[in-house]
Amino acid sequence: MLTAIHAGRSPATPLLALDRQSLRLPGAKRCPPPSDRAAAYPTPRADDAIRPAHTPYEQEMASMLVRRMYAGRGYQTEAAAPAADDPNRLTLAAWHGDEVVATLTVGRDSPAGLLADALYSPELGRLRRPGRRVCEVSRLAVAPEFSSPDLLIALLQSAHRHGQQRFAASDVVIEVNPRHARYYQRVLGFQQLGGLRQCPRVDAPALLLHRALDDFSASIARLPGRGALADAA
């Protein structure tokens, strides 16, 4: 399920821009270095703001942020992180220097199904039509000191691009806390599928939202105040 850290901000909150060197967030405090970082892992590149987490170091940094943010909101965090070599899942991370400040995972539909099948298998079955391929977004977390609407949009844009280019996705679904659903519906054009359920992965209520990806980029481009959103393969 998604933890939408941006929720609670007013729609009038100034939108902050990202560039290819770092997340330019004036006045934001730097995340403290994690105390349990494995010293043997190499320092990741800092030349792109958002990129796939390929190495064990990058995967662990993204998972640490998910665990920290989920635990801080009372969610369970036992769910295993996606394996770095899983061909059906891709973790994206936004970097500020050598710290992950936002992350999400894109999952491709496969014979093993999606995480959302645990609660919404009938609803997903209606999306699985010839010529369509469903992907899901999960494990979304944003460090609160870097939270901004632009950062969330940048992550979702990156998920959209990788979902289409790598997974040939035509549709995306997300499980969100009900209090965040209106943002995704009003701003990003998602529609609700199915009713309220209790997500066992995080022990919190969830709603399944869906959006076709055909015009997602065009819809985002029409939003006012969009900054330069960095994304790298």
C-alpha cells in the first residue's frame, strides 16, 4: 500500500523543482546518515535525481526509507523488499546527495499476479483484457523534509515511463490509504475500483485506484506549476 507523505498539504503549496544534479529544495534539512549503513557498499552515483535502484546498496537504502516511514505511521513493515533481480518488479529512488529521499516500486502483472490480488483479484480480473497489461505501484515513501507535490509527480512520471517502456503497461493500479485517495483522483485522474478493504501487508485500510496510461504524461503536463522533473534510466 502507498504511504502518501504529501497528504495534508494545501493544493496551493508552492511546487518545488528537481534537476539532474540533486533535489533542489531550498531550506530543506538533509536526512541524517543511517546508522546501520553497510560500510562495504559503494557510494551510489549522485548525478541523477531519480533512477532505478539496481545495486544491493541502492535497494537497501530504498527499503530503509520505506521501513522508517511506514513504522512512523504505525504500519507493519515486515513485507519483504523486491529482489534486485526480479524481472517483474523495479524499484525507483530519488536521491539527494548519497541519501534516498523518496522511493516506489513498479510491479508488472505476471502468472504470479500482483500484490493487489490479495484484496482485489476480481477487480483486477476485469482489467486483464486482451491487449492490456496491468502494472501496480507499491512501497511508496517520501522523507517528510523533502515532501512536495513535484517530487510525488516526478516519481509517478518515472514509474509511468518505466512501466510503459520496460513492462509494456497499459494500466496502473495503486492501493492507497482512503484519506489520500481524493488527491490521486482529483489531481492525477485515478478512479476507484472496489470498496474499502484492510490491507494485511501494512495492517491499514486501503482503496484500489486505477488509471489508464495512454494520456498520463499529457495530463501531468497540463498541471499548473510543474517544474523540471529529472528522470534517468
